[in-house]
Amino acid sequence: MKIVTMLMLMLMTTVGPHGAFAQAPPEGDIWRAFAQKIEAGARVKVRLHDGQRVTATLIRADPEEMLLQPRTRIPVPVQRIAYEQVASLERDEARGIGAGKAVALGIASGVGAFLGTLLIVIATIE
């Protein structure tokens, strides 16, 4: 009885109504919907179907294309990229610490080292 049940389960999982699955929308429509949800001025990473990768600032997401300002060492003009060219699109979160945090950490560690040394000197004085 267990063997028959096991065979029925295997048969049901391998042979099924394959036509009942919904069709996925075209890939360009997916990227269009995603890009229109991202606010203008956000940093994004884009990979195109031809293999080109771009880290850019999103200027505007139009219905046909998106306008990107690439983040390069030498300034380049705004690029228009059609959604059908996009292989992947993701927000690029800022990483690392800013200059203000680095300065604050340096000052705090310097003050801590000074106070620690001062306490050691005071403890050794009789």
C-alpha cells in the first residue's frame, strides 16, 4: 500500500498541468515597474544584456526608458537606457563611513588613549 501511494505521489509531481502556469510578463516591463518605484537621485547598479555594467544616479524613469547619470571619475553626459536592454537593476546602498564619522572616531580614540595613559600615570604615583 505504501509503495502504491509513493508511486502515485511521484507520478502526480512529475506529470501535472503544465499549461496552468501563468506566463511571466516581458522582462522590460519588470524593470520598468521597479525603476519607477525608485526615487529620482538614488544610486543604482545596472547590468545590460551586452555585459556592460554601470553604477549611476537615477535621474528619471520614463515609460520607455530611464535616464541615468553614470558615476565616473570623468563627467559623462546623461545616458538613456531602454528597459529591454537591462539584465539587472538594483539599488546601490552607500557603504563605508563618511569623513565626519572618521574624524569623530579618531578624536574619540585619541582622547581615550590620553585618559588611559593619564590614569596609569596617576595610579603609579605614590
